[in-house]
Amino acid sequence: MAQHTQLRIDTGLEIYFCDPQSPWQRGSNENTNGLLRQYFPKGTDLSQHGVDELNAVAHALNTRPRKTLGWQTPAKALDRLLIQDMIEGVATTG
């Protein structure tokens, strides 16, 4: 997020940061860190791992069903949300 100021200017998005030493403010981030620790213990030098290995871990995590999503994968949950939005956004004739 070193470029957060430029991102805000370019997109108009509000940028928020959690308070230091407050992991409860970063639930999803902390959960993802825990999942990553299954593959890479804390202190692991990621530069020692190849792109293919890192991509495989990313794929495994991104296709893993999540309890918070009703045991759907993130991709499936996003697809459902987008389809629902398209259906609700369609004008009907009558």
C-alpha cells in the first residue's frame, strides 16, 4: 500500500488502515496469514520459492471453500453475487 495516496487519487476510493497492534481489526487478513502458514512457516523467505509453487498455493487457497461464504469458494460466491446483481439490475417490461 505504499502507493495508497496515488490509488485514492486515481480511483476516488477511500483508503483505510487498521490500528497497529490490533489484529482483531484485520480478521480476513489474519485468517489468510494463518492459512499461508500451512505452506510457509513464519519467517520463510518467499524468494526461495518459484513462481509455479507460489501460484499453486494461491490457487489452493483461492479455490478452498470458506465457512464465512456458506462453504462456497470465493470465486463461486463472487459469481453468485454478480449474477444476482445482473438479474436485479435488469429492467422488466410489463
